[in-house]
Amino acid sequence: MKLEISEKLLNKYNKLENGAKLTLFQYIETIANKKGVQRTDTSSLLTFLNRMITDLNRELNYQIDQFTSPDAIQGTPELDMYTARVVNDENEVLATVVIANAGKLGNTLITQQLPMDYLGNIRNNDTYIVNTHPAKICYLTFDIHSYLDDLKTLRPLLRATRTLGYQIIEMFPTNRIPKQYDDVKDLLNDLRAVKRDSGNDPDSGIELVTTPQGNNELIATIDVRGQSSKYYGFYLLAIYVLNHPKLIYDLKPGQTPDLTLATIKNLYNRDVSQSGHENLEELEAESEDTQENISPLPIGKGLNKLLYGAPGTGKSYQAAKQYPNFDRVTFYPDYDFTQFIGGLKPTRGSDGAIDYQFVAGPFTNSLITALNDPSNDHGIIIEELNRASVAAVFGEVFQLLDRNSDVNFLGISKYPINDPDLAEYLDQHTNGRYAFQTKGVQLPGNFSIIATMNPADQGVFPVDAAFKRRWEQEYFPIDWKADNVVSAKLPGFGKPWPVVGSALNDFLLQTLNVEEDALFGPFFFKENERLDIENVSSKILGYLWNNVARYNREQLFNKDIKTLSQAIQTLSNPNKSVFVPGLEEKVRTHAAEPANQDPQIS
């Protein structure tokens, strides 16, 4: 026997740098630290997987081979991030494994990871819910010992998990996993006891009522949002296993079933609990009808375009001019995936209970706009791309940057990604017309990403060649003859800005060997910008002192200038020199120098 893991998990692990660890390992180590246990099985992916194999072999009497080296670990493309499977020598799948992990148990773990795995399998094969082969395994990496008595939602969720056929294997054994439900009444009593509201509405949620005996009907009054559909959907699936009654949705005004609830309703209506598909042709026809309701992604001239060059060369201006209706965001060092794309964030209900809902970032909101308006072009402009770690901010979305050039799929991402939370959110806000939860997330052809950056900025993050290769690139040269360049004389310099800027650039290039990207662009000062001595001196001298000549100031500034404040004060005195001889005369007019002796712009 062997264990196969997700290619996504393996790739994510292999990309970690500088001692960084998988979030999965961080969660496990946090738990271990609380228990005062030193763990060695999270030192690498190899040690963790071999620990999991040991636990599975012990609890299930399997004989899965241990991995002998990191090279022996192979990723499988069709598996989701934290899933694995056990296969025999004939490549028959014996068991599917969900590696359940979270900073907190409850909703974050049970109502997200397991339902997404379960529902995904049901969409591929609706007899999955009644099949006992392959085995369904939940490898629980969370210590439930200190939570089982206190967390009122946990025991029913664990019971529902077992009712759905999962065998729960604990990394931190407690021997306190409750038994599965035996009847619907027991489950409904528990569900009423733990009923929670969605957001701040105490009356929201799902109310389940069975009709008089004989009708075998279950009426679900629904008023849910966000992750609550998974929470209640888990119980609806368990009820189906116990009794498979007729399910009737009683929707609140304005409420429509999301893909989770719609999938469960279809399952109830088909009744696969006896012997699989009784009418295969009918089910295939249903499937074809469903496919007809799925819209193809819009095609178009969607692109990823990178505008780069020195500060003040007009990158942001041109981006705004060419793409006036695009949304805009600026990156900064602490900017991350959850802020840009989106992620699960805690929200507190009126009863004080914490719920986790997907909160979209500007990228996802812009994407939804494009998906809901397929006839027009939309996108997002990213300012200062390299001021954040693009690998951390884009995450798996990096894969979507490969665009299709085929005329039938023009501009659409070549390779979809499987992000369950993002896919569900997109489906919810596009009425499920693109079926992202089934087909994976892709960028449409009417959605573009435009980014600006200055490679020579101080304190920025490197952008690797693999990332850049997926962008069209446009370099913005320094052009002092461009339209709308400020031509006024600068206070403290006594010469027009183009003369000052070009003379500084010549000196920086020839004497200090400064890269072109670090020079002054013509739009370093913008039209209608305040051109008093305070702004001009702080802006020009501050840039030179702190950025361009930070490590060789003595080659640029007069030998008497020791601090930036001294340089700024000296600029106000036409009888004192700010810069070294040779440069000073080119950029400043002194009291004894005729004003018409300005050098020409080079």
C-alpha cells in the first residue's frame, strides 16, 4: 500500500523559503506547545506524512509503506490541498483522507474542510454518500480533549461526521469521539440546541421540522448566508443517511439556495440510497440540463500588463488613462493574500458565537464585476506591485496568470485552481452560472490585471522571472519633452525643473553609476503641485539623500553637508553650495550668476 498526497500541498511545501512552515504544521505545533510536548513530526513534510501513515496503520490495520526520502513523495493533481488517499499495488483506491487542521476546531474545521470534500465527491458521484468503499477517513490534527465538554457545537458535528461514514483518526488521541446518530429525532434535538444565527440576525439559520408520520417529509426553513450553509448542510447530509426523507425548502423572502444547499436538494430528490441510479437515462438527462445552465466564461483581450520605470515617468497616469473604469489597489510590505484575494474571517453573532465567513478582497470584487458584466472589459490596477511579496499576495492565483491564446478561449486562464472558499463565494455572487466549485476557478477573458512598479526602489521585494514572464511588460523611459511636464523654475534652484532634473540625472548616471530606474522622471513633480521651497527641497533632496545616494552621499553633496536637514536649510541660501562642484553650477542659480545662463536640457 502507498499514500498519495495532493500535488498542491507538495508544491506549496517545496516553495517555502527561509525556514517558513506550512500553516498545517504551525497549527499542530501551537497545540503541542500548549500541552508542553516537543514535536519532531512537523520538522518536514516527510516526517509528518510518516507519522500519519503510522497512525493510519495502527488504527485501521493498514500496511501503508513509509516514505524513505523526500524524493519518494509524489503529488497527485486531482486531490485537493489537504486531502490524500490510500492505494494498493493495483492502484485501487482503498481510502480517501481529509487532513483536518485549523487554529480552532468547530466551524473552521468541521464545517469547511469536511463538507467541501464531501460535497465535491457527491457532485462527481452522487452514490458517494452511501458507498462504504473506498473508506472515508478524517485525520484530525486538532486536540479536542479540552474542547469537547465546553464547545456545544462540537459534539453534534463530530456525531454527524461519523454518521456520514467518516472514521476519525486522532493525531492527539483522546478516545472521546462520540458515537454516530442512530435516528433523525436525536439529530434534530441536537441541532435545535445548537441553532446559530447568520451574522447579527438571531432569527436566521435553518429550522428543520418533520411532517406527520407517514409523509416522511423534512421541511427546512432557510435564512442563511456565507459559511452557515455548510454548517447546516452537514446535518442535512447526515439526515439523508439516516432516513432520506423528502426534503422541502421553505425559503425566506429574497433567499436562494447556494450551490451547497442546491447540491443537497438534488441528492434528496434523486434518492440514491437504495441501489444507486434506478433510472440512469433520467439522471444523465438531468446532468445535461444542469450543464446547459452553466455559462462559458467570457472571452476577450484580458491580459496581465506590467508598467515599470523610474519614479515620475507617468506609469500611474497612463494606467488610469487607458483603464479608467478599473478598480485600484496599492501594495505595501504587510499586504497579503487574504487582503487582496479574500479569506475566512471571524464574525460574531448576536449570541456571541463566532462564525467564519469568506470576506472578499479588491481582486475578487473586481473579478465578480467582470463575471456579471461579460460584454464589457473590467480589471484591477495594482500600484507599487513590488512593495509586497507577490508570491504571498497572489498565492495559488499565480497559476491563473497563464492566459489562453486560442480564439475560442481567448484571455481565459489556461489552468484552473481549486480554492473551495473562493469558488463558493464566486458562485454565490454570480448565481452559480460558471460552476466554479465544480470546474475550478479561472479568470475570464474580459478581466485584466495592470500593475506598476519601480524596480530600483529601496526596501522592495524581488519579483522573480517566473512571475514576470506571465506579464506583458512596458518600460516607461525618461522623456523631458513629454507633454504636461512642469516647466516652472524651482525655488532654491532658480532653474526650470527639466533643467534641474536632467542635470541631476546626467551626474547620477556618469559619476555615481546609478541605474536608470532610480533617476528622476519628468513627472516627479505633477501639474498643480505646490512648488514652494519646503516641498521642493524635501522632495528632491530627501529622495537623493535617502534613496539614490544613500551609501555615497559624499560624492553628491558638498563636503560641509552632514545631514539631510542641513542640506534642506542650505538650499534656501543662494550663497552656499548644496552639491559638489561641477553639479552645483548646473542645477542652481547663485546670487552672482545671471538668471539667463541656464544650461540646455540634454
